[in-house]
Amino acid sequence: MRDVILVLEDGTRFEGKSFGYDAPVAGEVVFNTAMMGYPESLTDPSYAGQMMVLTYPLVGNYGVPRFSMEENGLPTFMESDKVYASAIIVSDYSEEYSHWNACESLGDWLKREKVPGVTGIDTRQLTKVLREHGVMMGRVEFEGYACCDDIAAYETINWVDRVSCKDIIKYNEGAGKKVVLVDCGVKANIIRCLIMRGVEVIRVPWNYDYTNMDFDGLFLANGPGDPDMCEDAVNIIRKQMSQSRKPICGICMGNQLLAKAGGATIYKLKYGHRSHNQPVREVGTNRCYVTSQNHGYAVDASTLGREWRELFVNMNDGSNEGIRHQTNPWFSSQFHPEACSGPVDTEFMFDRFIEAL
């Protein structure tokens, strides 16, 4: 294992060892407090441009499943076609792994995907720094490699445009109702959850004008980066809402884009929500759900238009976790009902959407 140094933008340095691909890299340093799910998280396009710090101390002990594709064009075990995170940073990496579904180690997978992995870092101290300062840019340095000195700020890049599909892709063709899915960086399990409910999914690029297409409902997917960079998508959503009452459902980035189309503003959280255990209450009820989340931005609920209401609220910090229109079948969640990996307490959101079609 080669020596490696993680350098944060405030000058804080952490020394560790490389267990992945040996190459310098830069990105926004964020932490995830989930206890499992690194194959799914690493392949989640929402992590594009970010270096993922896992707070759970032991990582890699169950290896990585094989990468295989189903007949419908979706990966069997992953959330996309490749690793999107810029790097993974852990406290203790386990070279030995044991799991019925594993075919290789996390380190071997990272090397094949050309993604750095860093171990031996005091992730508890690193997380404390990020909690107190907020997420910040950082870089991984290797001796003998040129440093990544010119680092573009995370929020200055349209990450959605980088990860969205470029052409229309159809799944489950000919089945029942048709759902247009706006791909802002969609996780495969969102598409799986829709297919399992017997609908045809028409996946379109984030800035594609679908308003004249033949469909029964609109689904706004998750994705990375600042939603304020996606004004084209917001304008198309507004156009759709002005000419039709067709059901609309959004997840994560989809919640923020729907809120922007409804007149709300977005702000950046200090260190985001990235975990499997975020408590969320459904407004107007005493029902509280344990949710999986991965986002760095949130909707300012106080700026919602008069016809909109909050649907869910985060019980930890009071931030918005979903919105709904008072008269039309338009609603969304900031958390991930498909939760792969994570709890499945809120998968009923898909059922609500299907029932509204």
C-alpha cells in the first residue's frame, strides 16, 4: 500500500494508505454514516464529483458482487454502470472478504474502475472537521504524482448534465401506463421499483422537453450537484404543470426541481444528509419513518407557493423532506423510498404515484 495524503481546502491534512487505484484526485469531501452499502453508494450517480468518507470503521469485509446486466438493461446488483464517486475514504479496510454474492474485493474493484481508495484515516476526526466547518473541497495526493492544484468548486459544475443519459431509453415497453422518467442521475432501483409495478418507463435526458409526448405520469429522479444549475429542467416542469394535471412524483433532486418549479428556493446544507437512519415525519400525522438519504441541498419550505405544502419534515434538523400540491397529484420526497441499500419503510411512495396514474 502506497502512502497517501488527504488535504482539505482549509489545509487540514490526514495521512493514510492506498488500497485502490493509485492516482491523485480532487472532489468535494462528504461523509456517509451508513453501516453498509458501499457497492450501491459508490455506483450512485449522486456521488459524482465527491470523495465519500464512510464513518463505519470496518469496510470491505463483504467484498463486491459481480457486475452483471439483466435483460431489461439494468445492472443486477449495482445502481448504475460504473463507480461515480471520485474516491472512498475509510478507517480500516478489510482485504479479506466473505459473502455468498461476492466475487472480488473492494480494492480490486476500485483498481479496475480506476478509483482511489484510502484507508488508515481517522474518519471520526475527519467527520468532526466536516461537521464543524461544513463539507469542503479536498484532494488525495500520492508521492510521485502531480497534485490536483486547480480544483473547480463543486457547485460551479453542472453534475446532472455529466451523469444524465443522452438518449431516450425505454424499459418494460408495452406494459400498462407510461411513465416519463427525467434522468438527473437516476439510481437503477428507482427504475426497478417502477417496472415491478407494471408500468412502461421512458427515460429521458434531464433537459429533454417531454411535454408533447404520450405518457400518463412524470417521475423526477435523483441526481448530483446544485439544482440551481438545472434551470432548463425546471422550466420544462413548469411548462408541463401549466398544460396538464398528470401525476408528478420526485425523489431527492426531483423534490428540489419540483419545488423550484413551484416557486421555492434551494439552499446548501452545512454537511448534508447521507445515511440510512434519517427520521422523517409525515406532516399532519404522527407517522415517522426511518429513511435513506443522500443530498447536500434542501428546499426552503418558507418560500413554497401558496398552493404547495410540506409533505415530510426531517426530525433531526427540521429541514424539508418532501412537498405536495394541494389540489393536483404532484408530490415528492427528499429521501429515497427505493432505499438501495437501506430501509424500505417508505416504498409506498411508488404505490401512491401508481395509484394516481
